[in-house]
Amino acid sequence: MTAIMTEPELTSAPPTVRLARTLAVTSGKGGVGKTFFSANLAAALSRQGLKVLVLDADLGLANLDVVLNLYPKITLHDVFTGKAQLEEAILPAPGGFSVLLAGSGLVEYSRLTSEVREQLMDIIATVSPRFDVLLLDTGAGISDVVLFALSLAHEVIVVATPEPTSMTDAYATIKVLAAQQGREQLHMVINQVSRTGEGRVICQQLQQVVERFVLTPAGTSPKLSYLGDIPLDVSVRGAVQRRSLLLELHPGCPASQGVVQIATKLNSRN
């Protein structure tokens, strides 16, 4: 009997999983508009056709829900404690993006434990294949929780204002990120500028100081990539008080235009 020969089965390589571009938004001090910027940046990126998730990584002092006027029944705390599934905690937000909100005033998240570390890593690994951009809205300062959240991001955006205290704290943050994480490039956004070009000048001045006094373990100074500035705008105060996205309430105002330009620049560098 003659054996019937068949062609060998063709085996294809498993498809490559595309992971989200992870951007962490941070600041050296509070009160510079970091979370407000994160929310509106997410809205601007969503309008450019990207699927965006904002994760509130300020685990102990979360306020992203306040900025977006959301009242979540399920937060990251419920996921961490096993009271809810991760899918239940991902909520739609105004502006066309999704959010993962944290609880506020939770002392157990004010310090970095091995459990919090593993849970945060697991969550980011789980959601990353489902989105184009993952924005981590971190806390202000250089606590261990903030620094760990920043370490999970591909890119870091430092938000500052022209005030001397804000610039000093931004410099401190840059110095720590260079020394501890070897960051060779950091994005800069200057909020609440009073005149055109002020943000770029501030970034250049800060770059000069960084080049003189800051080194990574590899012996190089980090490069500050200037993304843009956001003008001081009375419309922002109104949006904050109404707990609304500026891009939805006043899409044509100078501050909204500044955020959109930053989103466009980020998107072009993807």
C-alpha cells in the first residue's frame, strides 16, 4: 500500500502583543495642575484617535475623581483587596477615555510595600495590551510610592509652574530620577505661563543647571525635552470649580489649545 504524503503543516509565529505607551505625569510639588493636566491630556489624545487609560497612581491622596466629577463605587483599593475584579474598576470618563481611580486618605498606600508593588505591576501588565496610551497620574514629590510608579513608565512628564519653589522641586525630582532610575530624557511642561515663550526659556535655564550638576549612573546628564507650555487662563479656574474638563467646557481657550498642542507633539513622537 502506497502511503499518502501530505504537505507539512505551516506553523506561524505567535502574534506580537502591542503594549500601551506608558507615560507618567509627575511634579516636584503639589498645586501645579498636574492632575488637571493629566485629565485634559487624556481627552486631547483620545480626540486624536488613541485609546487612553488614566491610572490614578497617587494611591493615598487620589483626586482624579474630583477633577472628573466621578463618584466611583469601585476603586483600585477594592481590586487590591480582592473585593472586585479589575474589569469592574475601569470606568468611562468624560472626554472619551477610561480611568482607574484610587481611593483617597488610605494610609496603607502612603508607603511602598512589596504587596502594593506587585499589585501595581500586575495591573499595568494586564491593562497595557488593551490601550494605546497608559497615563499614570502620580503623586507629587519623591516618595517611594511615587518613584516606583515612575519606574513603571516608558516616559516621564514633569509638570512645573514658573514659581521658584516649583522649579526647585522640579529640579530635585529630575536629579533623583537621573540618579536612581538612570533617566536620560525627561519631558517638561510648564503650566500657568504669563507670556508666550516663557516656558521654553525656563526649560532651557533648567537644562543648563541639570547639565552642570546632575549625572546618571552612566555619567551623562539627562536631556529635558520641552513639550510646551500652558498659558495662565481664567477659564481653567471655572473648569476646576465646575469639575469639568477644560477641553469640553472651553475647547477654544488658550489653555485648551496649549494642551492640544502638547498632545499633538507627543503623538507625533510615538
